[in-house]
Amino acid sequence: MDGELEHEAVFDRIPGWAGRPRSAHPLSGGITNRNYRVALGAEIFVVRIPAKGAGWHGIDRRNEYEASLLAASCGVGPEVVTFLEREGVLVTRFIHGRPVSDADVHLPGTLGRVAKALLAIHHAGVLADAFSPFRVVERYATVAREHRVAIPEEFEQAAAIAKTIEQALPISAPLLCHNDLLNANFIDDGDRIRIVDWEYAGMGDPYFDLGNFAVNHGLAEEEQNFLLEAYAGEALEPQRARLQLMRVMSDFREAMWAVVQQVASELDFDFRGYSRRHFERLLAAAGDSRFRTWLEAAAA
């Protein structure tokens, strides 16, 4: 969307909302969106308005809408109310629940419910858009070069590591994946773990979701194994290896996302430092004495 729409004007474009009394409050945490909690009588909604610069990351709002429909259909995402395609505005039902804290996410019960949610998502349906972390980092590098954003010197080494990982991973049928499993995107409704924010969703490798979740939350090895067992019924060596390798790719994607944010975002945030930290963690993982074993196990 070109420019930011004044949110009240956007609300008036939503079918059935024009002229109705309502109260709206911004929700914190949005970087590529402005999110509002809107109450109309007894009903509560969330309105997502794309922020300026969201297009730099290749986000397709229709794809987000279709992914949100699939997520809602399997009981993981919120109910989708409407989509204003021209503005890229998505309206969903508000989920009553509580955030999943940093401490909660390490509990076996939470890990089991996260695994159940991911399993439901991965078999919820098919999107037209694909997601590959290997292609995403290449696209981000192209965007950075086009806009004269300095690419960190670690990029070439990371790209070589990514090539090695891609060659080792077995070819598998792509499944619907979320691809951005940050803590802020989880809500505990008291029964299930619900997942919001589907703008990076696409058909891809479910082990990227598992690795992305694991690295974002700093899961220890025994916690990762528990997650895998809850997800797949077992945690065999090839599965553990694929998860470890996708942890590396998750950090590569996040590092290059932050490089693009240097031109895309208007937030006062140290995206250079954020990118550097993820490159450092990526290179440390690739320097682990077990890295070669992970590659061999994943290939097997």
C-alpha cells in the first residue's frame, strides 16, 4: 500500500462499519503492519493495516489473507471477517487469551500444544505462494544492493553455508508453513495455542517452522527433542539434524530481513546490530563440531 491510510477512514471502508460507533486502540508490536483492536458493540475485531515499506520484504497481502483463511479453518488462526484487497487490510476476530511468555514456551505442556498447532497448520491446505529460506535470503540481498544498503561481510560465508545445507536436505513435498514463529505471534486461549500474523506464510519445509520456533525461543536440545516427539511421534537423528540446520537458516533469514529493514522501516531501531547478532549466531552454529554430522544425517 502506498502511504499509510488514516485508520478511521479505513474502518469506514469495512463493510457494515461506516457510521457505526466504535472504539479503537492500537496494538503494540507491529513492524510491517499497524494493528488495531476495534470494538463494535459486543463484538471485538483486529484490523491489520499494512505499514509503509512492507512491500520491501515481498509480502503479498492476498497470500496473507488466503493463509489466514486456512489457519482459521483448522482452528489455529483467528476467524477471518473480511479483506480489503485494494488497501491490503485484513480484519479478523479478536482472540480472547493471554500471551505465551518466554518462560511458558519452555514448558512441556506448551511445547506439546505448539507442536499440535503446527501439525494442524502443516496439513491445513495449499497456497499458491512458495517459501524457501534459501531464495528469501537471495531476494533480500538483491533488494539491499538495489537500494545501496551495505550487506554485511558475513553474507558470503553465510551464503556458502546455506548452499551446503540446501544440498544436504532431502527433497520433500511442501506444506503450509507460518515461517515467522516469534513469541508475539502466539496466544493461549486456555485450550489451544493460537497463531496470528500470516504475512510470511507459504508452501515450504515444515522443518523450517520447527527450527524457526526453536531458535527464536532458545530451545535446549532436550526441548527440541520433546517438540519433535510431540510433532512427529519420534525424534530420530535425521529429524533432529534437519531441525538444527533450519535453525541456521532461520538466523540467516532474520539477519537479511534486518538488512532490508534498514531501508524499509521508519522505526528507531538498531537493525544493523540486530542483523549482526543473527549472523554471529548463524556462524557459531555452523562452526559447531557437530555441523558436518548434521549435514550427513539430514542427507541420509
